[in-house]
Amino acid sequence: MSAHQTDDGTKPRSPTATEGEVVENTIAAFGYEPAYRRVLGKAAGICIVIALAAPLGAIMVSGSYQIIFAGYWGLSWGWIIPNIMMIPQVIAVAELCSSMPVNGGFYWWAAALAPARSSRAFAFITGWFNALAVATSLAAFAYSIAVGMSQTMTIATDGRYVGTLAEVMGMSMGIATVWALVMLLRLETINIIMMVTAAFLFLSCLGFIIALPITHSQLNMPFTTAANVFGSFQNSSDWPQTGIAVPFCFYAVLFVNSTWTSPAYVAEETRDAAREAPRAIVESFAWTSILGLGVCLVFAFCINDLDAAINDPTGYPLFTVLTNHWGQAPTSACLIISIIFATIGGSGFLLTMSTQVAAFARDGGLPYSPVLSRVHKRTSMPMNAGLLLLGLTYLFLLLALNEDASDIVYSMASISSLIIWITPTALRLFAGDRWVPGPFYTGRYSWYIHLVAVLASSYFLITRCIPPSADTPPVNVVVVLVVLVVSIAAYFFASKNFPGLDLEALEAWRHENRHTVNGADFAQVLRQSAPERPSAEGSSRELSPGEGPSREGSRREGNSKQRDD
């Protein structure tokens, strides 16, 4: 049966309005059986991103990059510039998600946009690399929360407790285990948890932005001048070259503001995903960028002794700044509450990562794929895929025993993510008619936006491979290369039974959904992508010659059938 026909051989119906919700048919059109309950919306997508990013805590952990490599300049322009550079990538990913709203995300888009003869190779290699890469990202996020927890315990005990590398690694593994336990809850419950967590973290950022300057003023401490905050560049790192120090101060942004892709990974759980998911991507990036900028600037204006911050013995100067202003007990109380919420919110990261692994297993790309792709009926969660990622996360966290643990773990997550982001974005440039825009589309500017996105991401990728000092071996690059080599080797030795994407269904979907031609502008695309309104007699208007069918009219009516456990 063709993927774009229903069981009775008729063409799929338009999306059906059910209690105000749009039922998606895209997954069925791609040849898959819908397996997730669509309970998320744009607000949920934004909340997941904020809950994962936890801007205040994440900046306090990673802000040492900005201070050591660029001083005040790092806390101002070191946040502003990389976020501006990331905007084309955000728009490009939003377009990809709108076009093909599937949980497979980047690996799936790469396979769909690659030439047919190489689609299978792209699907398998990027799928394997993505599965291993998301484990490094999970390790990095768990490690960052563990570092915050360790620093909070140090502050609470007035320095009597200082976490060792092994203890921080153990905390990281414990945090990842908590995330796995949260996945036992229903998706609807996790949706509520993400919203509550995001609300608290959002308000905590606003509270910090207001409270720290007030305390600073009450202590009769002078504020740093704007001329210094925006104009004083001070490189105190082991790399004296400014050309290396500047991209190093960007790394905090690459780590903190990297979760904006999350709505794309839960597209199959999102209502009207072709519209709501890309909006969530763009808006969540904007919110985390603005909140992060507020946090960075407040810290910059309230740091009077930059040299003391640079030489902070803990290695996390922003924690010291907070303690000096608020005192030991209030700072400890605030941080403990924030860490609890950040830990709970981090469970959404395991959810968004496991859906990608389950999507790859659904295509037959992993050993025991039928088991790993299974979606639990009660929870609407890919629990087996989550357990696999938990084991891989434990493995990558062993690298935390290295003295340069933080840079190794964080940079692995950044490097692997950048490689995954670049792949489908670059393929989009050469996709030709394999690219079918969705409702979120920038028209004639789309190709150029993707080009700039590839160039900016390539710059981040190249500079992120530089070790933190000239004497430090590039362990992060070695680990990422090993992961890439394993992915390529797996294709040549273990992909015999891997079918890849259903290219016949994909081409049928393209034929049904092409709604733009050469020279079409954005307004034409928007008009053609809008759902058709039936007449009073229940019949749709006739299409004029040369006008493509509505994108909405090509989707199969969703159903509530779930895969059982």
C-alpha cells in the first residue's frame, strides 16, 4: 500500500479538528505508524528549552570561560556576538522542522535531503553518530548540574567540603539516574513538570537580575562602568593570542544556549507540529538569549575586582560573586532550590534525546531495533531507548575523572552537536527539489540563511576543537573522532539489514506537498501552505492550473493507536 493512501485505498483526508487540536498526518505519510500521544504545544516546547537551559545556573558554571578569556568583554559581547551568529542556524533548523516534523531530527533530515543513492549511508552514519553524540550531551548536562551541586555544598559548608573528580562524576551519574526515573511518568505529567520548572527558573532569573544590583547598591559597592563592561578586553588564559581567546569566550553560549533544538525532537508529540515546533524553536532561543544576556550583564556590572574573579581558587568565580553579595546561608538556600528544579527539568533532556534514538531504531538502524523503538503505551515514552542512553551517559562520564574534565565533557557535547547541526543544513543547499518547504519558510532568503548557518557553525566547530591550553592534548577531538569512526565502521560492517528511510513514501510525500516553484516568494508560499476552507456545501475549491495541492490536504488523518510495551 502506498504511504499516501489510507487502508481503503483513498487519498488521506485533511487534518481533522478534534477539541480544537489539529491531528497531524505527516508521520503516516512518511510510512510510519503514529506511536506518541500529541499532548505538547508551542508553550510546552518553550518550557522544555528553558527548563533544560536553566540560564542562571548554567552561566554560573560555564561563565569562567567568559571571564578568563575575555574579562568584562566576555560577559557582554562574549554573549551577544555568538548568539547573533547562531540566529541563521536557528532559523534553518526551524525551517527543517517545519518541513519534516519527525522525532529523528537532524539524522532524518540529512537522509531525506541527501541524494537517493547516498541516503542510506547518510541515514546510518549520522544516525549512529547522533545516538552517540546525544549521550555526550546528556553527560555534559548532568556534569554541569553536578558541578553546581558540588559548589553549593562547598558554600553551604563554608569550604569544609570540596568535591573530588570522582565525587562529581558520581553525582553526575546519580542525576542521570533521576532523569531515567522521571521517564516512568506519563508524558502529560512530564509536560506539567516542565512548565512548572520553566516558570520557576524563568522567575529565578528575573529575581536575580533585580536582586543582585539592589544588594550591590545596599553594600555601597560601586558598579563597573559601562565603558569597562562593553570595552575592556582582558585575556588571562594560557592562550595569549586574541584570535584564540575570543572564540573560547563564546563557548559558554554554545553550551548554555544549545537546547533550543529540543522542540524538533518531540515533534511527533506536538500538536500541529509543522507550525508549533518551529515557533517554539525560535521563541525559546530568543528567551534564553535575552535571559542569559541579563544574567551576564548583571554579573559584569557587579564584579568590582576582575583580577580576583579571574584568580578565584574554586574555578567558578560567579558562585563567589553571589556569596560575597548575599552571604553564605541565603546563597546556599537559593542554589539548593535552583539545583533541585534544574535536576528535575533536566529529565526533559533525556526525553528529547531518547526520542531521537527511538526514531533511528524505528528505521532499523540499531541492534535490537524493535525493542529500542518501542513506545510504552501508558507513558508514551521510548523507555528502552532511554535506558540505552543512560548506559552510554555513564560511559562518557568516566571522562570526568580527567583533570580537564569540564572542558572535555562540555566541548564533546558542543563539537558533536555542531557536526550534527551542519550536516542537514549543508545538504539543504544542494537538495534541489528534494527540499519541500513547510509553513515556516523564509522564501527566497532561505538558501542564503542556510549558507550563513553552515559557515557560522563551521567556525564554531573549528575553534571548539582547540584545547584549553597549548600543553593540553585534544582529548575531546580524539573522542569525537573515535565516535565518528565507529559510526562509519558500523555502516560498512553492520548495516547489511538496514533499509534506511522509505524513499518511495518520501517521494510520494514530496509530490503531494510541493507548494512552491522557482521564483515563488514568501507570500505565495504562505498562501499555498494555508489549509483550504471548504464551501458551505462541504466541497473544496478547485485548484487553478499549476497550483500545487495544499500541504495540509496531504496529511493522513492521525489515529490514537499506540505501540504497546
